[in-house]
Amino acid sequence: MLTFIVRRTLIMIPQLILLSLIIFLLAKAMPGDAVTSSFMSNPNVTPEQMEKMREKLGLNDSWYVQYGHWIGNAVQGDFGQSFTHKQPVTALLAGRVGNTVLLSFGVLIVTYIIAIPLGIIAGRWTDSWADKMIVTYNYFAFATPLFVFSLLMLFLFSFILGWTPIGGSVDIRIETGSFDYIISKVKHLILPVMSGALLATFGTIQYLRNDIIDTKLKDFVKTARAKGVPESKVYTRHILRNSLLPIAAFLGYEITGLIAGSIFLEMIFSYPGLGQLFIQSIMGRDFTVVTALVMISGTAAIVGTMLSDIILSIVDPRIRID
């Protein structure tokens, strides 16, 4: 097992290097630069002054020289300076990453709480009225755009009913660290978490339902029933144990997808996280922040893939590679 983890970790290194190179080159290909974004609202700045600033920042160096400086600093946790927010990118991200992690894992937990029981019910009692209702719900969840559903949830529960806060991550009037502060955090999370989770369930439900239906027809299940094993044990020890493997395998991908999906949730609910910062940085041409966020998201995708492989190898030792 240790050999497998070390091997997968070593494979990540060239992937991260290639990812960083692609991100840097794409950022260089975008129109404008850090100087443009910093002084575009100041008409008194002359082209000569902007050119001096580019020279000072090293923006006139060759791309590979700039890449070497950027990746060297990034390895040390220094992603440069945000020209829009006038502070280091690392400090800017540190103030928002906690909100995104809370939102993403909140959506993940609620998704599994809803999806796993529904998938089991739909797979065990196929073609029943419960299965038909769950499949219908799944179709709606698959076909409904996240931003449309989120806007409807915001309009209904915040504007019409007034049950949840309209935006933000916490009431700024409450003292940080107090019990009321924690309650306020939870209240601000409820609506975006439920909006994301109710639509994110369709994949898990469908995978679990299909796998249970397939597993019910396997020879080892028929053998267990022929031996007189009670139906409840057939499902818990034979069918569910094998059917949950795809869920474990996709855990890493789910985490990666939630980080990407948080962009819509954070923008709609005015939730101050990395997704909202990403859109604001693109609009403001704050390329140092954009490259840092894309690098973090890409790293999360690679780590998520490795995490899925490790979890699957733990759940099912038959596929483990040592």
C-alpha cells in the first residue's frame, strides 16, 4: 500500500510542472498585464511610466525567465502581489479559502446524506413507486442549471419567506469566535449548501442505483440466496458492499467538482470565497490572483484523482498495485 501511495505521489510531480507551465503561458497570452490592470483607471499615467513599471516588475523578461521566478516563488507559497487588492495574493487567498472549504464540504456531506439512501431505495425496489419518484427527481436535478435553481432558492427563502440571510458568510456585527458567530456562519451556509447539494445528488444516485441493479444479478448473489442467506444480509454484506465501490472511487472527483461549482454559488449568494474572487480577478485583470487560483484548482484536481485511487484501493484490495 505504501509503495502504491509513493508511486502515485511521484507521478503527480511532472503533472504539476506541466500544469503550472500551461497556466503561466495561458496567463501570458491574455490581453493586458499587471501594469495595465493597475493603471487602467488612471488616465494621468503616461506610456513611459507604464513601461518603466513593466521593467521594474520584470514583465519585459523572456517568458522562461518570468516562469522561473514565478514557479520558484510559488513553491515557497509566494504567488506575488494583487494589484487590485493591494496585498499579497497568499494573504488574500488565506482570508477566503476557509469559506470555500466550508461550502464545498457542506455540499459534499449533504449530497451523500441525500443521495446514498435514495440510491439504495431506488436500486433495491426497482420499478416501485418510490423508484419512479426518485428517478423523476434525478431527471430534474440533472436538467436544472445550478444558477437558475440557486436564484429560485434565493428568491423564495430569502426575499419571499425571509428564512435565510440574503448574502455574505457571517453577520459582521457579531463578535468573532462567539457562539452567535458560529450560528451566523451556519445560517449563511444553509441556502448555498442546499442549493448545491440538491442538484449534485443525481450522479451518486444514478451510479448507486445502476450498480445495485447490476449486482443483484451476479452469480455470488444468487448463490447466497440459494444457501438461504436472509435477504437483509444479502443486501448489506453482498450487494451494498460491492455497490458502494463506485461512490468511493468518485470521492476525489466530487471534491474537485465542488470547488469548481462553488463559483456559481458564491457569486449568486454573494458568499466571499475563492470562486467569487476568481470572477472578480478576471474582470479586473488581476492575473496574479487568477493564475494562483487556477493553479490551486488544478492541483486539487490532481490530488483528488490520487485520493480516489487510494480510497478505491483501500475499499477493494483486489485492484491495489504494490
